[in-house]
Amino acid sequence: MGEALDVKELAREFNVSVRTIQKDLNQRLTYWDIGKDQNGRYVLFKKPGSLKDLNIIDFLARDLICSLITGLDEHFSQTARKFFNTESNSPAILTNFSAEPLEGQIKTLILLYQAVQFRQSLVFTYINLKKEQKNYFVNPYKLALLDGYWYLLGFCKTDNKIKSFYIKNISHVQVSPETFEPDKKLLVQVEENLKQLKSAWLKPEMKTARLKIKGDAYRYLGRNRPSNLSFVEKEMDYCLAEMKYFQETEVLMFVKKWLPDIIVLEPPELSEQIKEILKEYLKFLK
């Protein structure tokens, strides 16, 4: 309204502390061109106009980033609050993004991050899906946060192929003084794979499953469709869809989540696996 505002008067008017008023003016309203006049009162030098004038998109992005980081480990939340100079994680935005807690793995994550940044080869012990321990020599390409789980993606020199490693199964990390130059073709392959999929399975040949989706799954997935799922034919009560995948496990886990509203049409071997899973489940109920 063109007024000059006195901090003490505002504190009395709203029955809060002077510090609260100063925080509002100096932090929460920093996207406005606020300053002090010769008497020390706060004035607005330029009338707020468009979003561009307010630079509010920058602050919206800041709050969004803070809110997303809140879903990560507490180490990142503390850093975000410090970096963005804010006591709360996000005063304006709520998200439901979450990731598994890193617990005792934060030091491992830091080592892996440094190795990726400085292109240093790694040697570490890894526990695979069969609970077997093995030592690997790896050129690390990327850290990936996929569906709330942390992975290291890189070229495994031990097995001579691109592989993903679940970070919680990595231990005894040694950073080699030896550096490497990433294979650009392999790096593009990794990045393209992850654009299309949300899993950490990395294989050169991508496959396609054909699905029939109905009921609650159809209604929900119509609004929240995964990036590797596409609808090829829509009807009132059902749709036909295609799902891109590298490992059969990806499709099986997805379908099991939505039983009985999703049927695997192709490939037939996946359909048979689902039937066997259901037979075992029915035996378990008896």
C-alpha cells in the first residue's frame, strides 16, 4: 500500500517477537524488493508485478527441492536447510517422495560420489542376490536413486560389462589412485536405459511385455503411469498396454502388485510364471 513499516509496531500489532517480523521480511519475502528508508523502516521499492518481477519461480524451485530432499536421509535435510538458509524444510510445499534411510552407509555413499566425480576406479566387496560375497573392480559412472533405492552404476572390469550395484550391499570400498576415461557409448546407454526404466537392471537388450489392465489398476495407472508403461489400446473398462523391461523380475513384481487386475498376454513364459506363483500362493493358504 506504499507504507513504511516499523518492525516494533508490527510485532505489537501481530503479538509476535521482533525477530519473527525480521525473519519474515528478510527471508520469507526476499523475492520482493524490500529495503529500509532513512528512518530504518521497511519499504517496498518496487510494486510487485508479474512472476518474473517477483522472481517467485526461483523460490518455488527452492521449496520444491527442500521438500524432496526431506524425503531423503536426515544428512541431506540438514544440508538443504543450511544451504537454502531456512529453518523449515519447505514452508509452502508438501511431497510424498521418500527413500530408504542410508543408516550406516553415508560414508560409503560419499566415497562412491567422490570416485564418480574424479573418475577413480574402485575395488569393493559385494553381496549378490544369492547372498554370495565377491570382490569387484569397477569404473563408477553414476550414482542413481531409483524408486527410493541407491545404486552405483558402472563398468565392471571383473565381469567385463555394465552393472548396477545396490549400495547397501557394498562394503570394504577402496578408491584406487588409478583414474579412467568413461566409455561415452556405455555412458549414453546407461542414461538412456534409466530414462525409460525405473529399475537398476542394466542389460543391452530391452524386452516388451504385453498386458491387459482393468479395474482399480486401470484407474490408478491412467493417472500415475510408470515411464516404462505405454497404453496401446484403450476401452471403457480395460486397456492393452506394453511394458519395457530388462529382467523378468520387473514385470512379475509389477503384476503381482496389481493382481487380479493385470493379466500378462505376452510373452507366454511370463504368463506361466504368474500362474505358478498363484498356485503356490493358494497352496500356502490351505
